[in-house]
Amino acid sequence: MKKHLNTLYVTTQNAYLHKEGQSVVVNVEKETRLRIPVHTLDGIVCFGAVSMSPFLMHHCAESNVAVSFLSQYGKFLARIQGPVSGNVLLRREQYRVADQPESASKIASNMLVGKLANARAVLRRAQRDHGENHELATAESRLTQYLRRLENSMPMDELRGNEGEAAASYFAAFPQLVTAKEEAFAFTGRNRRPPTDPVNALLSFTYTLLVHDCRSALEGVGLDPCVGFLHADRPGRPSLALDLMEEFRAVMADRLVLSLINRRQIQPKDFNDSAGGAVSMTDAARKELLNAWQKRKQEEITHPYLGEKCKVGLLPHLQAQLLARHLRGDLEAYPPFIWR
């Protein structure tokens, strides 16, 4: 079993990271703010004007600690990763399956079963906690219909169309999940690049964190995160990481964002309006979200397929292992993660 390690998120602008012995040291204005052993980390994520010494980059690559650089507002810029682990035969099989429409659609369909079942579970949980709601019940019923469609094999274009319709139904009911009734948190639909309201700013930022974890998980088992089954291949796009994260969007990202809003841990004052209508979080809001994200990853659940207790942060790694086992022929089908 892989040990759950920490991810270091550096949001302080003009911070400088360097190596001292076997530790990462974070300096701000020549003052040491943090010292942490490299062996306790599985990733470092730098936001904005954060720099790093070449010696630390080298050490992280040798220690299998992935380093990602994002803009101050969470847009992915670059990633440093050491030598790829795993058997080259596994990647060759991944490429073969991705090029076979029937095989690829079976994996994509199972991933979508996980996504839609987990989105439906979020809607059901909200109704148990806050009482019956017509919009939530309608969206739940529609998601059930879309799940039934997935019981039959269908070509990739139909799968993507089914996923798009299901996502539209889910987000149409999303405003009912926001119990904090401040006008700033009114949600009228999913938007991005850039997000134009606080809820979408939170969702986009959290999805970025989830993609980082899914990409690390896939690379950890030797899979190519850029060759997916559901998402089409594009230069620079981590298609398989985007595939894998679909199973976790609702239960890891959406529920966290809703919790931060509904418990008023993040408030309207924590957002800034930028040029062109974009909305961004303040530094304080980003730190609050990152702290909540790390705490969420430390929570324990029982994996529905493996029947073992694990930390939430390990779920992408366990699903990546199951996907690798399926591609090797050890599992007849890929079992998606379905939240109970």
C-alpha cells in the first residue's frame, strides 16, 4: 500500500525554495519560513512568483517528488518530474487500448459510471441533510436515467454526449446545494477560462489541485497521463488525468467547495474582480482552501471495491493501480470509484 504523503503548496509571492541537506527550505525576503524533509513529500505546487534552486529541482526529481508551477490564480504552467516508473509494456498496452474504439469506450463508460453515480450521491446527501427539494430530485432522476444508458455499450461520441447532458443536469441543480444565500454566491452555470463568479473560481481552483493529484497517481504506476480514453488527445493536455478525475469531481472537489461556502469559511470579501470580468480569490482564501483540501485528503474511508480502509488522498493512486491492473489483463474490467 502506498503511504499517503503531503503536498507542499507555496502561495507566498517571491518565496524561494532551496535544498539544505535532505530538506526543502522556504525563504521569504531571506528569512526562513519553513523547513520540511523531502521524504515526507510527494509533491510541491508553486503558485505565482515562486522560484526554486536547480539543486532542489534535481533532488526532487531523484526523490520522485513532482514539482508543479501554476499561475497565482491556479492556471497550470509547467511540471518537473523524474524518470518515469513502470514497465514500458504497460504504456504500450495503454496506447493500443486507446486506439481501439471498443476497448477505450468500455473504460470511458466505467469512468462515467463513477462520475454520474458520485454526482447523484451528492444530490441525495443534500436531500437527506436539508430535506426534499424538487430541483435536486429532478436532477437525481435524470442522472439515474443517464446511468441506465451506460448499461449498454455505445460509441465514444454518444458517451461524451451522455456525459455532457448529465453534467448540465447536475449543474442546473447546483444552486440548490449552496445554502449560504449571499448574492455573491449565486450560481448560474459552470464557466471557466476565466471564472466569472466566486463559486466557479473555487471550483476551477480545486479541479486544478485534483488534476495535479491524478496526474501524479498515473505517473506513479507507470501510465502516460496524456493519453486518455474519454478525453481526446491534445498537445499538452493530460487527458488520462482528466479522465481519472471525473470520478472524484463531485465527492472531493464539489463537496469541499460547498462546505467552505455553506460553513462560511470563505466569504464574499475573499474575492477580487479582475479586468475582463474574471473573479479571483485572495491569498487568504487560497490558503483556507488549501488547508481544507489537505485535511480532506487525510480523512479515512473504506474503498468500495478493495474493501480496505484508506485515506481520501490515496484514492487517485488506488484507482490508477486498478486501471493499470486492467490494462495488464489482471482485471476483466476497470472498477470505478463509487462513493458510498
